[in-house]
Amino acid sequence: MADQNLEALLNRIAAALERLAPRPAAEVDLDTVDAFVWHAEGAHLEPIHAVNRIDLDLLQGIAGQRDVLLANTQRFADGLPANNALLWGARGMGKSSLVKAIHAHINAARPRALALVEIHREDIPSLPRLLDRLRKSRRRFVLFCDDLSFDGGDATYKSLKAVLEGGIEGRPDNVVLYATSNRRHLMPRDMIDNERSTAINPSEAVEEKVSLSDRFGLWLGFHHCDQDTFFAMIDGYAARYGINLPREQLHKEANEWSVTRGSRSGRVAWQFIQDLAGRVGRRLE
């Protein structure tokens, strides 16, 4: 009887553990979806069927950056050599929007040409596992990391350096990495200055940290926009979504909105248009 009770107890424990254990992620078909998010926990790719993006022709004030990144991405989609790209600079000036817009633009002309895979900053240590997964596919992937930066004591950047250029395997031929950051060297200025002041060999200490950004063949800078560029953004959105306000009134309200936010940027322009569209009963579709 005791043995039977023990067996029943063990069966109940096993059943409870099975219910608590996460189900293994289903295998994702990388050929049928154009966008994914990588989850390090569970090592699986989540398909994204509707990417949050805006059209490429709505991005104002960044024509030079747009042309360079579009050309690089088009070469990559065509199977030609292409560079990793670091998009750095002012907040809200379209860095991540540009990556997503170019991906959609190229796929609109040639469906399934590229897949966009987003990896979160905290999942960078799992990057080798992700690349091993993508390496086995026939598709070409733009690996996208938004708001990439590193702080003091964070050694994650070393694994990223090895994957980008320095490791034995390196980056797969069918993968290119695009990252955005508010920092040109991916780490705060005070962290770099601290290395200079405390290291035995200051130049070597700083070089070891900032050399990560050198792994990106393209550096594209994004800077705060002036008033004319801000109004051009507003005019473009208003025309696209049929918001028919007198131009003088539109600019006056947009300027007042930017003053309350303390800045002018593409993000601020979009937030104003969303508010205005709501007030005039216009859907942004």
C-alpha cells in the first residue's frame, strides 16, 4: 500500500511539473514571414505579421542617410557585399523608422527579399545562437538592434565585437547588422573619460572599448532638425492623411506643440499629427 501511495504521489508531482514547464516553441518557417523578434529565453523567433512602421517617403530631413542606407541594403538584398551600419545621434530623428521603412520598401519591390529580425539589447549575449540559426537559412536577414548602448562594467560588448568581425566564424554572409544608438561610440562620454583617467595605459583602455563602433562599416549621423525641416515633416504627414488645415494654422499649432515638448524631431512631428488627426476626426490609415 505504501508503495502504491508513493507511486501516486510521484505521478502527481510529475504531472504538476509538466504543467509548469514551458512548452517548447514551435519551429518557425523563416521563408513565409518578413519580420521576427528574437527571444533569448527559449531561443525562439516570434513572427511579426504587422510591423510598426511608416513609409519611406514620409521621412523628411534625412535624405542623405536614407540614400546611403538604402543603397547598402539593396546591395545586400541582391547578394552583394554590404556593411553593418550604426545609426547614431539625436532622439526621435528617424533612426529606427528608417531601418523598418527601407526593409518594407525593398520587399515591396521584390517580395520576400529580406527578413527583419529584431534582437533586444539585453539579449545580445545570445547572439551567437541566433546567428547559428539564421546561418542555416536560404533567406537574407537584416538583424536590427534598437537603442544599443553599454554602461560601465558591462562586458556584453566584447561578445558583440567577436560576432561582428573578430570571431573565428564571424558574421554569416546572409546576415547584416543594423543598430541604432544615441551614442556614437555606444557608451557615455563620462565612461570613456573615466577610462582615460584611471587606466595604466589610457589610450589602450579607451581603444578597447570604442573599437566596437569600428566594427560597423557605415556610421550614419542623425542631428536635431531646424524649423523648416520640422514643418516639412508636418506638411508631408498632413498631405498623406488628408488633414486639410490652412498651412499657416497647421504650422502655428505644430510650433506650439514642439515648444511644449522642448524639441523638434520626427517623433514630435508624428505625435503632433496623431493628436491633430484625433481632434479633426481623421484616421491615420
